[in-house]
Amino acid sequence: MSSASAAIPSPGRTRAFLRLVMIEHSVFALPFAYIAALTAMYEVDRSVHWTRLLLVTVCMVGLRTFAMAVNRIIDREIDARNPRTAQRELVTGAMSVRHAWTGALVALVVFLGAAALLNPLCLALAPVAVVPMVVYPYGKRFTDFPQAILGIAQAMGPIGGWLAITGEWSWDAVILGLAVGIWIGGFDLIYACQDVETDREIGVRSVPARFGIPAAIWGARGCHAVTTALFVWYALATGAGAFFWLGLLIVAGAFVYEHTIVRPHDLTRLNRAFFSTNGFIGISLFVCALADLLVRGLTL
């Protein structure tokens, strides 16, 4: 095999990397970056700028891919000691640490390149967005509240989406970013409940491991109540119309459903709450927000 062909990732290796970073889970964060970006476009000139929207997509997927790869690399020894995560690619050997780092660095370069093409402020703040992505996997080693770090990381999406369009800071975007960060931090509290016994055994820190599953579930409910209030605040701050408010009703209903099927002593439907319900929340609010902006005069 020539050195040139050896440098080209094999299809199997690429598929392993995409499984490693769970590329399909971009659905959780992308809709809210789009909501922010499209609202900013509406406020600027009521026109969709497709090139900028594409660059926002590249930024989001690139940064998330980097974050997930780094998370898996840093956590590979913890993953090996947890039966739930023992089949992850870096544990089984389906993906080497070297190739995982290669994929992570490529994703980081793609993110920084797309940020540079957007505007100088996006490029200047891009390293700031990277910091919580790297700190988060270490969080479970030094704090009982790693979900707070995750929330900060996820809040970057809507804020960055707005900055990408206007090149200026927006407190409206901060409200949406806080809503998204607290929402994702809340459902990560639920997700962490399934690892309580293992986390306590191997010394991983989290709210469920420190305070118990009931406390984590109630914490998640509080987070999602705050998220709903922040969504309402964002709707009022941006003068949202009927379709956006309809989306908020759908989101509120989904939160109620999520917390009905996940109880402190019944986690059997946790994956349905985590994957299906939360994916539905992001997509449904985006569809309603887009419909609202189009009705109010946004042109495609």
C-alpha cells in the first residue's frame, strides 16, 4: 500500500468515527442555531442568506463533532469500566485514539475556517466556544455538576448563530442560548441517572451519583420549567407571532410527557425521553419558528 493511499481514511474507519461522535445527534442543537440565525436575518433585512446559513451549519456540526470526539477520547478509560459504554469504539478498538484525534482536529479546523468566513467577531470568539467543549469531559472528575458545564457549551449555538448573521452581540440570542443550555443540561441530568451505581463505584461525579436519582429528576423538572420560561421571554423579546407560541405549547406538552414517562423509580423509558422526545422538541419548535417568521415576512 502506498503512503498516499494509507493517508486516506477507509470507509470503515470513517463510519466508526461517525458512530463515535454520534453525528445524528446534531439534531438536538442545530434547530436552535437556525432559529437564532433566521430571526437575525428577519431583523436585518427579512431575507434568508443561504450561504451564511450553510456556514452556520458547518460551524455547528464541526464544533459538535470536535467536542464529541474529545469527550470520547478523554473518557475512554471511564467508558471501559461502565457496562453501558464498554462497546464504544475507542474501548473496543474499532477506532484508534490517533485516528479519533485526527478526526477531532479536522473538525476543529473546519469549525474555525467556517467561523473565519462568517465575520471577524465569530472568528475572534470561536476559541471561547471551544473551551467548555474541552472542559466538560473533565467536569465529572472535579464537580458534582458537570451538566452545568454542558449547558454552557450548548448555549453557544444560538448565540453563535445570531453573531454569524449580524456580527454583533445580542441579548435576545443570550436568552435563547440560556434556554437551550438549561434544557440540555436538564435532560442530561435524566440521562445520567442510568449510571448511578457505576459512577459511584468508579468515582465519577454527577448530581444523581451525589444526591440520588429523585433529586436529579426533580432538578431536571426545574430546569425544564426554567427553559419554558426563557422560551416565553425570548418570544416576547423578539415579538414572535402565533406560530411560535404554538411551538411553545407543543414544547411544554413534550416536557410534561417526558417527565410523565421518567420517574425516580422507573427509568425503563429513559431512552425514549432522551432521544425521541428531545429530538421532537428541537424540530417542532424550529418548524413553528420558521413558519412564524415566514408569515411575518421572511423571504426565502
